[in-house]
Amino acid sequence: MKKATKRILAGLGVAATTAAGAFAAVRTVSRKLLSSAMDREEPTIMRKGKEKITGSPEVANALRMSDEAAKMLEACGCAEVEIISHDGIRLVGHFYECPTAKRIVIAMHGWRSFWAKDFGVISQFFHNNDCSVLYAEQRAQNQSEGEYMTFGLLERYDCLDWVKWVNERF
């Protein structure tokens, strides 16, 4: 084999090895980022970051008030309801009925949160203004089934399933 051919083959081998290593690194990092964003459980590093943010008295007081409001909402006697979503997973909601309701609000909580935490502070406002509220638990969070949250890709259909549930009953 010629010397030039050997150099070319050696260069191709180095390039292939480098490309394979880069692919493996990109794949590993991508999977880790995807997991930290979409998995049901919050990564430990994110929890530790939250602890550092809550150091100021103002933030600590606001979080305490939010936690107290969430506990009050959880204790208010909401009826737990379930539906099967368009793609066959069980979704859980909490219906807080107002006897003088003029409307029904469907409340969808945020990323890695839960219904009482996100809406505890405003729940009495809804109730005092003649609103029954369905607090839906998003897929892959809390008691609802699902492996991943999809940032609206599938949740938009879940919301329509909850609208259907409300329309069938009221």
C-alpha cells in the first residue's frame, strides 16, 4: 500500500473516531438537557438553586404566604375528578364548586408545579366572584399519568378533554 494511501486511511480513521466521540458527547448532553426539562422529577441541582434564591426576607415571606394559601385550597373540599385523555392516560382534576356559579374556570398549572400552589392565592377571588373552578393536574405531573410533559404539544388536547368534561356535566 502506498504511503499516501496509508496517510489518507489514517486521517479518515482519526476523523471517524473524532466524529463518533463528538456524536456520543452531543447525544449524552442532549439527553441530559431533555431529561432535566421534561421528566416528571425535578433535578437535584434545580432544587438547590431554588434554595439559594429564597434567601431574601421578601421572597421567603411571599413563598410562605403562597404555601399557606395552597394548604387552604387543598383543605377546602374540592372534589377529585378523573378523565381519560385523548391518548389514553388518566388525568386528575380538582373541582371547587361555587353554589352561585355563573361561570366555570379551567385552571391549568405551570411547569413542575401543582394546582394548589399555583392557584391558592387566587382561589378565593374566583369563589367570591361566582366561579366554580376545575383545577386540572397537567400530564406527567402530580397524580396525573404520563411519562413526559410536552410544553403544550399534547396538553392542548388535554385542555380540550377537560372542556368536554365540563360541557357534559354543566
